[in-house]
Amino acid sequence: MLNDIMRLPHIGEILSLVSAFVWALSVVLFRISGDKDKVHPLAMNLFKNWLALVLLTATVAVIGGEIPPLPLKTVGVFVLSGILGIALSDWLFFTALVKLGAELTAIVDCAYSPFVIILSFLFLGEHMTGLQIVGVMLIVGAVLLITRRKSDEKISRRNLLTGIGVGVVSMLLTAGGIVLAKPFLPGVSVLWATLIRMAGGAAAGTLLWGAHPRRREILRPLRPGPEYKILLPASFLSAYLSVLIWMAGMKYTQASIASALNQLNTIFIFILAALILKEKITPLKLAAVILAFAGAMLVSIPL
């Protein structure tokens, strides 16, 4: 039945949209769970990655079957992709989030889709139609529009420049990691590819944490407590379910198209915030939602 689903028309585009929604839901749950600024970026990354690795290993043990005879080069590429796109990228992303706050980080996050499109053009030979390029521009424009509200929180110039710098590098590493793995995905199941990437990311993240002079101190906020009722499902959705669906979307459509649809996660965050957190929908937010979905429709037009 799963194979039949994967043969549905536009399944890659559908999965990319679902991935964006699942990620957005996890972000809302993270907001409910409390102030995450108190958690060190390395600690948060370590927690979510090892939780995802345990869940992925359990999933493989149940339904993954025998270990596939993958070439060493393929395994190495997936491990490197995990180091770039999970260990390093997510660490830098959390660092940017702490320094900039959610709104400015969302603007920096817009660099993800253009980076994927540029790298896919340079290294994968992917091309997009004029309408699809317009769709990407609409999506990025919608995300920029939705983040136009100025934050009341003052940010020092040093934090601003540092946050933007590490945030942009984070998006470049995320894009580089997936473009690197993209050519090897057709011959490997999504589950095994995700597991190998996560293993590489979790291992590299552990090394980064182990090299930190305050490694014991930065783990203290992650001690089990009442907040785990929200933290655990948020981590499950973001680092396990969303990543699996994201990888499948990348496998079954062009990386450039998938990345543009993934960018809708910011729009979904605002919709879910209104429904779950009861945040007010302004005309500006509504216009951005309409603009983004118009862009998503254009991006999904086949070549």
C-alpha cells in the first residue's frame, strides 16, 4: 500500500507540504513548552537528534528489514550530509534563534530555498520553468511579508550581525546537505537514508558537545520535568516525523521545488498560532497566506 501511495501524482510535492506543516506544528509546541532561550543550542540539538536516532533505529528494527548492501560511498555521502545538515546547520540555526529571536530568524530562514535552487542548478542540473520561478518568488515574498512586524525586543548590533551570519551559514549548510544526498536517494529507502543521516548528525553533534568547555552545564536545562509533556512530542514531530517526510519529498520531486514548498512552514506557523495559541490574524498575515499558497500552486506545475 505504501508503494502505491508513493506512485501517486505529485507525491513529492504533497510530502514537502506535509513536512512543512508537521515542522510548523512542532514549532508551536516548542512555543507552548516555554522559553527555549535558556537551553544552549548544542544541548537542544543533541536532545532532538538522539531522540530521533533512537526512534529511527526502532522503526528500522520493526519494518526496515535487512541492512541494504549500500556502497561505502553512498553511506559516506549520507553521513556527511547529516554532519552538514543536522549537526552543524541545526546548531547554528539554534544559535541564530537565541541571538535574533524568532521573527528575524524567520527572515534569515528564507535563504534556504534560494540556496537549494542555486546549488541544484550548479550541481544537479535541475531547471525550473518561468512560472515555477515566479512561484518561488511568491513564497519567499510571502514569508518576508509575514515577518515585517518589528520586534519590541532590542538586539545589539553585535548579536544582530552574528545572528544573521550564522543563520545564513546554517541555511547554506542545510541546502548543501540535501543537495549532496539528493543524487543517491533514488536507490535507497527513505527510512535507511534518514537513519544514516541522523546517525552522522547525532555523532557529530555529540563530538561538538564533548569539545565544549561547559559541556556538563549546558545539559542541565534538559533534565526531565513537567515540560517534557510538550518537549517530547515537539522533538518527535520536528526531528523524526518531519525529517522522514521531508526526505521522502526530496526523493520524489526536484530539490528546488521541494525546498520552495518546505518554505511554507513559516506560513503554517502563523495559521497554527492563530488556531492553537489564539493569536490574532491581521490583514497582513492573511495576505501573506494567500500569496504563499498561490506560489505553492505555481511551483507544483510539472515541467
